[in-house]
Amino acid sequence: MHTAFRLHVRDDGLATLVFDVPDRKVNVFTREVLAELKSLLADLAERGPEMGTYLAFLRVRAEVAQNNCEIAETFAHEISPKSAFGSGVWSLLASCFFRANDLGRAKQAVVALEARAQSTAHRANAALMQARIVEHQEGLRAARDLYREILIRYPHYAAGRRARMKLNEIGRAHV
């Protein structure tokens, strides 16, 4: 059986996972490939606790890619709030729940993201997700002030640029 992943573990314990789907010009995350990745990550987790945090992060990413928000959330709780992966995981979860139209859970993920934000970019992403939730629930007009605040506070971050685009959209719609 051809697999999409090759694992190389050095003597010092550093592992490299290579993603290369045989007989394909482009590597694509199909359901089968994601299932294989999930299985491989479970096997790697049994090798020791030093891989635990990173593997939990990869599991969250794999589950979010399949829109399995609830399963991803269980793995997210395995990651320490002080971990460098904490902010990214909760940002992924907020987006996953938002796409699934579970706005209550998306809000909870944003709160967790805000609590774990280790950088200005993470705080900007949390603010943007909060504005998106308000826009979805109450409309563009209700979110307008939030987008303005994001643009003022984070003009040089991706969240600020997205807020500017939303404000331009609001201006064109004459809300």
C-alpha cells in the first residue's frame, strides 16, 4: 500500500514527517489522506510526552480541515495555555465553529484565544473574529464600529487589512 506520509526519526529523537502522495502531481488533503495522518499522529503520540503538544496541535489542524470542530476542541484542551500553539489552535477552532454556524461555540473559542494571545497579531485575530460574529448575528451596521476599532488599533496586521476591506464593503452598501 502506498502511503502519503514518510516518517524519519533521527537518533536524537527529532522526527520529520514528509507529505508526498504517490502518483499525484499535487499533494491534496483528501479524506483518506487526513485519515492516514490522524492514524500516524496517534501512533506518534504513543512514542512519548515530548511530542504531545505538537501532535495535539496537528490533530486540531487535521480535524478542523475536516470540519470536525468538536473533536478538534477536545485535542485543543490538551495544549497548555502557555504553549506557543495555544493561540493558533483557538483561532482555528473559532473559525471552524464560525463556518459551522455555531456562533456560541465560536464566541467561546474567541474568549479562549484572547486569554492565550501571546502577540499583537493574535489579539488582532481575536478582535476580527469577534467582529465577524457580530456581523453574522446583527449585520454590517452593528459590526461597523468593531471593524473601525480593529483598523485603528491594528492597521499593519492582516486583521486591520481585512477590517479595511469590510469597511469599504459597508461604504459601498451605504449601510
